[in-house]
Amino acid sequence: MAALYSWCFSFFLLLAVVGKATAAYAPVFRPTAWKLAYATFYGDETAAGTMGGACGYGNLFSSGYGTDTAALSSVLFNNGYGCGQCFQIRCVNSQWCYKGSPFTTITATNLCPPNWAKDSNNGGWCNPPRTHFDMSKPAFMKIAQWKAGIIPVMFRRVPCVKKGGLRFAFQGNGYWLLVYVMNVAGGGDIAQMWVKGSKTGWISMSHNWGASYQAFATLGGQALSFKLTSYTSHETIIAWNVAPSNWQVGLTYSANVNFH
């Protein structure tokens, strides 16, 4: 009997430990291996020309991205799923590189579209299948002299470090909600998204473009919660009661959760 009691105690203790470990586990995105690419820049030292962009972040200063940003070639942009991803980039094998080949960290905020009128090796830098970063000029100047024009670089994906929780910028109307997701930590990206009104169940949102997701539903007069899955780490989190029942389009609402 004593042996049976000891076995049962050990079994339930194991279940408790496993249950606690499972509950505490969350996928964590870690840096990738370094790869070769090329980089140019657009805009001037103020980075005014980089505001807006295909990801939909609008004013990059007010949305928290600043000047350390880049437009990605379509291979990296990945139909908008690359929006928000963070990269370390350093200049290599060029006379224009700064001594020691320092790296800078940028966030993907825009698309560098193909230019089929030019050869891929002479002006059509973002033509598929090229891996290319068109950086803001301030970001470019952290790794090389701007007069270089184009430089070979080494890059790798790194976790995005953000302060605070996710931010949700609302657009649309009473029957169509379009949400831009910003300040995304971890992988920086979103694969799937759902919205829940205080009177509804979870409603799947479709990917619109860039960092935006949409739901065709009547959600006015309801407090809104969101469930999101990271494109990179596949971690799923829930941001409860992000927007009050009197939410309005044109406003941005903050959550108290973020990805790891």
C-alpha cells in the first residue's frame, strides 16, 4: 500500500510539473543566420520621404518606428507578412563601409517594388528574386557612406524589442472594420487575427494588405478584443477589451500584451 501511495503521489506530482511547464511555455523568436543581400537608400536625412509606406504605419515617428526603417524587395516583403519584421544589417566588402563593419537594426515598413524597365543588376535592385533593402537615409548612414549608392550587406532577422503592448489603429465604418497592428514585438509580424465583440464570438479577420486585417461585421457599440498569431513564431496571444464600446475609426487603441 505504501508503494502504491508513493507511485500515485509521484505520478500526480509529475502531472503538476508538466502542466505548469506547458502553461508557462511560449514560442520565442531568436536571431537567424547571417545572409548576403544588397542595400540602397531613399529619401533624405530627415527621412520624410519614408513616411507612410505599404505596411500602413502612417507617420513613422508617431507610430513608434522612427527613422530606422527600410523598404523590402518583394521576396522579403512576402505580400505584407514581412511588415514589422526587424533586421540587423551591416555593410561588407565595400570601400564605403565604416571601419569595423558596424550593424544597425531596422524595421520593415514599406515595399520596394520591382522596376522591370531596368536590369536587375543595374537599377532594378528590387526585382525578384533579389534580396534587397531600400533603407531610410539615416539608417543607411549608420553602416556606410551615403555616396556609395548601393552596397553589399549581411543581414539577419532579430527579435523586435518594443516598449508596451500592441497598438491597433482603426479604419472602416459600422459594417467593416480595418485594423492596422503596430508596435509588434517578437517576430514583429502577424499571420492571423480575430476580433471579438462583447456580444459576439471570435470572428476571423482576413489579411487586407501590409499590416492590416479586416472584418466585415457589425461591431459598433461593443467593446472589442483581439486574438493574434505571429507569422514567425506561431505564438497566439489575446488582447482583451482593447477598445471600449464607444470606439471610433481614426483612433488608435493600445493593449497591455505583446509577443515574446
